[in-house]
Amino acid sequence: MIPGMGGRGMNPKKVKQMMKQMGINIDEIEDVEQVIIRTADKDIVFNNASVSIMNAQGVDTYQVTGTPEEVPRELEIPEDDVRLVAEQTGASDEAALEALKNANGDLAEAILALSA
């Protein structure tokens, strides 16, 4: 059993004091509106998140709390690629863009799909 726990949980003041004695400091980032974690295929979005920075032995660790929402990332197609596919195939920009999306941005595959 940890001293001071008393079955009800520790006093937050005591916890902060103990952490300070161990060289651990925690600060809250104020007015956080949104936190976004980007991966290759999705974004994890925390709206109205709470963010704390814990510094222990010179290393900062960020803690994010809130309700995450996973949002699939849409493939970003450069305009130059759209123009190239449209020029090579005679297709409209809209058709070239759609073909590039279907081909995951692969120029050759998009051109072949529109040329068939």
C-alpha cells in the first residue's frame, strides 16, 4: 500500500508535492482547441482536448485527454499531375482527378485507365 492513499485516493496537493520532490513537473497548456495526430492513412482529431506537459529529468512528455475521432485522410493529388493526365489522355480535369484518386495517385495507372 502506498502511504497516504488511505483507500480514498491521494490528496492532489500531496501528489504534486511528491512529484516535485522526485523532479517531476506537470504544466497544463491553456486554451487548447484541437489536437491532430496525422498518420499515413488517417487523422486522429481531439476537439476541446486537455494537454499536459510532464517534465521528468529534462524530458518532456505530452499527455492528451479528450474524445478522439478518426478521420480518413484523403489522397492529395497535385494539380500538375491532374494536368499531365488530362493532357496525355484528352480527358477533362475532373475525369483525370477521379482517375488519379482511383489509382492512388499513380500517374501511369491513371493514364492507362483513361486510355482504355
